[in-house]
Amino acid sequence: MLRAVTFDLTGTLIHAPRLGDIYSEVLGRHGVKVAPERAAGLVREVWRELDCAAHPAHDRFTAHPQGARGWWRRLLERFCERLEAPSAGPFAAAELFERFAGPDAWEVYPEVGEVLAELRRLGLTLGLISNWDERLPRLLGGLDLAPLLDVVVYSQEVGAEKPHQRIFTAALDRLDLPPPRVLHVGDRRRQDVEGARAVGMRALLLSREDGDGDLSDLARLPSRISNGRW
């Protein structure tokens, strides 16, 4: 019997549709000109580049000598290198760090609130397992998601990233449930699906862009769980 559902955050519950606009706006005021479309694409490219260099056993934000702010400053430096532009400087990095700590930079996917409420009505405990930094609790509060989640576990707090088993077992400990009684839903095959299954949890892949997953959005998740298709 399923007792709890945990979710990934970015790409699963929320997204940043104004990512390129915000980077373009902030960097433009700090002497770096970049079109919003180019900025959005390049941020994602640099994230993937730095993601490949990260070791899941050592959360990237915890491992950086200057913590999460230092890691994001390095991402911005690499962004400017790839853009072949001068460094935007620490003030631009600090401003971007604060902008993405607030709800105005993010949107909750439209079905999320109703789905979480329905899962609660089914008697399920809800949790979040995310590779995120110290800003997460403040962001969840600003997006009104905090009251809908019983357990929140994030990588900087645990010191390990998905797919490392330590972040999943930390969530299981807080849920006080055995792995087979917990379903994890996320949009990354390795980090979410393989990571959860490696510790014995159930897992479903969410693929909003191409539909090449178990779910194309979260709308049908409650009925799927009710019918035992998890």
C-alpha cells in the first residue's frame, strides 16, 4: 500500500519561464548585453556543463568554499566566458541570487495545487526531494507550496545530491516509511527515477516537453495511484 509521494521541484512542480528575461535585464545593468533567448539557452548549457563536474556524494553548494552564493557566482563567470563577454562581477551575481530566491522568478505548473490537494484527500503524505540550495524554504513559502508539503529535503541541507542514496534515505527517515511504500516523481531519469529505485522506492518519470515518460503532466497522477498503477 502506497503511503507517501515525493516530488522533484524544478521541472516537476515549478519552472522559470522568465529565466532569460531576468538574466538579460540584470546583466544589461551590469554592462553585459545578451538577448533573453540566448541567455536562457546559455544558462541551461552552463548548468549542464557544471552538473557533469559535480559528484553526487558531495553537494555542489556545500562543497564550494563560498557556499551556494559562490557556486552560482561561478556559474555566472562561466556564462560570461561562454558569451565571450567581460565578467559581470559579484554585484550582478548577488542580484541574480536574490531574484531567484523569490516567487516572482518562478511559476507553479497549473495542475500542481489541485493534484497535491487530491493526493492529500487520498490520505497520502507528501514530500519534496530536490537538488537545491539554502533559498529553498523561503521560495516554497513565497510560492504557497510549503503548507502542501509534509517533508522537504534538499541537497545543501543533506550534503549529497540526487541520485546519491543519502538524499533519498534522508527523506525516508523523515517520512518514517519503508522504501516500497513511497513513490517519487521527477523529470530526470538518472537523478529521480534511477536514484529512487536504487534505494527501493517506486518512481515515475515526468516528461513535460516530449512526453517520453510515464507522465506528461501531473494531472492524472491521483487517478493512476488510485488504480494501483504506480
